[in-house]
Amino acid sequence: MICLDTNAVIAILNDRSRSVRKAFDATNAANVAIGMSVIVYNELIFGAAASERRQQNDQRVDLFVASANIEILAFTTEDAREAADIRAYLKRMGSVIGLYDVLIAAQALRRGATIITANDRDFDRFPGLTVTNWAEWVSYSHTNGPNTSTDSARAAAASLRSSVASGIANRTASAR
């Protein structure tokens, strides 16, 4: 499964990038499962609501989702826990990142999905997350950017999973 980020959808809807449109069309034609976080959907409909052509833009978003058979991924309690662990990890590393990006990354990580973006800077600090930048046709798994070695990425992902497991154990123990 791939998970579309907001900027990739906007690039498709507004024909801002030929490479993003071409990649989307090829992916859709290949019947690859396409998901979109409800957070991304919220950002899109907020943009429509704030625009001068609200009804037209609302319809464009809904038509895009329906015509490409995109699954809107509900945000679950498990996603919330994953996001909390990621945010805590990033905070310990001294890295500040937007909350929406953390929530979107958590959903993709939990589902083993690849984030599709048109701006990979939004996701370059998430250990174990696989990101594809359709604007540049760049794909990688990373901890600190596209040049990180696979072994380092695997080690960081294992570290994050360990941190997540530790966080879950601590939450379970404190709930008793």
C-alpha cells in the first residue's frame, strides 16, 4: 500500500507536477492499493473550505478519492500510540516536526506503507519510514535522509520498535 501525503495530492489536483501526475496514473493503472490518512483528507477539505470556490474544491477532492478508489485511513488508538512514541523519540533526538506529519507517518509505519510525497523534507527524520518523492522520483528508507545506509536504517527502525515496545510496556504497567 502507498499513502498519499497532502502535497502529492495537491500536485495531482492542480496539475503542478508532470512527474507526480505520471507516477500517480501509473500506480493507479497498476491497481496498487492507495490509502490516504484521514489527516490528509482533513487538510484537503480544510483547503477547500478556506477557498473562494469551496463547493467546487470539495467536489474535486471527493471525486479524486472516489475515482482512484482511495481508502481513507481512519486514525485509530494504535495509530495514536505509534504517533506518541515517534514524537517522544524525535523529541529525545532534539528534532521538532509538525504534528500532522507525525500522525501521517505513524499511520504509514503501522501499515507497512510507503509515504508518497512531493516534498520529502517533511518525512526525513522518521526512522524506518519508507518515502517516495514523486516530484523527484526518489525512494528510500531512512533515519536522517536518503543517503543513510540500509543497515543504519534497519538499526534505527529496530531501535524505534524497541522504544515503542518499551513505551507500550510502560503504559500497560502504569495502567495497572
